[in-house]
Amino acid sequence: MTRVLLTGGAGYIGSHTAVALIERGHEVVILDNFANSERDVPARLERLTGRANIPVIEADIRDTGAVSAALAAHPVEAVIHFAALKAVGESEADPLLYYDMNIIGTIRLLQAMQAQNVRRIVFSSSATVYGQPDSSPIPEDAPTRVQNIYGRTKLVMEDLISDLARTGKLQAAANLRYFNPVGAHPSAMIGETPRGVPNNLMPYVTQVATGERPHLNVFGNDYDTPDGTGVRDYIHVVDLARAHALALEHICANDVSLTVNLGTGTGISVLELVRAFERATGREIPLNIAPRRPGDVASYYANPDMAARVFGWQAALDVNDMCRDSWAWQARRAGINDI
């Protein structure tokens, strides 16, 4: 059993990872400033897992004193670091905000960890660090060519952690490069709650299905892909959460550091995802074909072999599971009962 601090632990991926860790016998401590998460998530986690009194600290990772105090009050063996801003468009509009929260925040967190002698970390990184890939599937040794401020902050955060591991300041570290997380817990008790207009495909699709949005904009249908729409690697958030638990257990048992992709290894086009959603839910999704967006690539999916080889992880849930669970979560939030 390991006790773990989850920064951003009330967020989308953090909350699912909390469930995965508790189910595997670990203890979790949640630290979140609740800027982009809902305050009742910890209570939902307690109901979902049967684990009462999960410690919750409301703090900003940029507050080294508060984080250090949390680590002193709740001694942990490791940190899983989710707390960050993550919208590409917002990062381009306000770079300093992203440098401050993501990069300075990570420095402050690492300082607090060092002050309390916590020397293992799992970091929530992103496949955006690859930028425009030469080809897909993308391996971990592919060039990193960040094309936006968000991706740049993730790469700098990776480098900070890797440098501390290389110099012995950290005992073990895992940088986990996600591809496209979607879905929700099958209980429909936790899921993705974007504020404002969703930046990602699946929550936008589910909001069209509830009638909150009139149609889905498909940005480009003339790519060199089987149906002309962009191809991405969608991964169920429950699979992603399980990967965090396995990565944590691996680095704690072996005191090693690694950088690894987390994806299914299978590309799914926008239209394929929409049709799968329609089959899984019985809801029609009106489409509007829009011009390509600058910077979008035709096809982008992972080579996930390293995760399988190193700590025995591979995705178990398919696109039908992703669509079913996303819809169950969104329908419950919208008060729709005919699912």
C-alpha cells in the first residue's frame, strides 16, 4: 500500500485515478484549488469507493508553503501531478498565465516535495509535446516539436522532472504522455465537466446529444484519411487511470524513471467516433463541415508498446465503451433518463 498525493485530484483524470488507486489498496490525499473542478467530487469519490474521510486540501500548487504543510500533515510516498491548465486556445491567448500555473506551479510543487523528502512523482503529460509527427504510430523517441504554449509548458514540466531525476533529487519519476482521454466512470458518478464551450470532441458530441449545442463542427473532411476527417487516438479515462496506478507501482518498486505513451495504438476518425456514439446511444448528431483549423494534423496516434512491456498496461476498453460511458455521464447531468 502506498499513500499518494494527487495534485488536481478532484479533476477529470485525477478523480478517476483516485478510484483506481483506492481499488488497488492505496491511500489518496487530494490537493486541488477547485478552479476547474467541482467541490462535491471528493464526496462522490467516497460514495463510489466506500472509503470514508478521504483527506482533501484546498490549495494552489504555486503556494509552496501550503503544499509543504499538506505533505507534512499527510506524509506520502509519492505525488501524482495533474494540476495544470490545459486549453490550447487559452494558452495562446494568455501565455504568461500558462507559464505561471504550469511551469512555476510545478517548480513550487517540486520545492515542497524536496522540503518534505518526497522523492517519487508521476506526471500527467501530453502527446502535444510531439507537435507535428513525421508519421503515426508515434513512439516515445519521436522528435518533440511543440506548436503551442500549452504543449511547450508540458514539455518544460517534463524536463524539470527528468532533470531532478537525473541529478538524484528525485528517486523515481514517470512522465506519462496521454493521447485523447474520453469517457467517464461506468457508475456515471464522475466524468468530464468542461466549463463553457468544450475544447475536446467527446464532450461537445454529448452536449449536441442533449440539445445544449445545435450541431457538431467537423473541422476538415479532405484529409488523407479513410473518410477525410482527422484521426486521433481516443483512450478511455478508466484505462488511463489504471495506467497511473501501474506506473506508480512500477516506479516505487523499482526506483526507475521513464517517459511513456498512453494510448490505444488505434486511430479513430471524427466521423467514426460520431457514428459509434450514435450506435451506442441512439441519438443522432447533426454535423456541419467546417474549414480545417490551423495546426491540425491528419492522423495522430500512439505506439503504446513501451507501457505494455515496462509495466504491463494496455487499453482494455473500446470506442463503444467510451461512447456509452460518456453519454451515461452527460445524460445524468442533463437529467435525461431514457438511456
